[in-house]
Amino acid sequence: MIDSDTAQVARLVRTGEARAIRESASLSAVDMADRVGVAPRTLRAWEDGQTPRQPYAARKYLAELRRAHKEHTPTHKKAG
């Protein structure tokens, strides 16, 4: 059974969004692998379409993708 985080990571990987988020944050595969705590070859395998086998790894990868996206998305402040 695949948990929801693993399913979400699988979707992000399948659509290419995971790699796009990482790259838009100017993070190399090595940098992201370090953040997630996996070998760079493991991260590359995920980005090439392999779903993380361990739910904790999927959760950590998803958290780091969210963090990277948040850190590199401009915030819009209300005028006023």
C-alpha cells in the first residue's frame, strides 16, 4: 500500500515537477540529496521516475520540495 505522501511524490516525479521545483530553487541533485539524507544516485533515480520505497524518504523529499518551493517563491504583500 502506498501512503499519500509517497503517492504525491510519485505524481511530482512523473510530471517532472519535482525536478523543476529543485532546479527553480537553484539546488543541485547533490544539494537536495543532502537535504533529504539520501545518496545523489537515489535522488536521480527518483527524478527519473522511480518511486521512493520508504514512506519516511518520500515524506522527507516532499517536505524538502515544499521548503525549496516556499524559499524561492516571491511573497505578495497587500498594499496598504
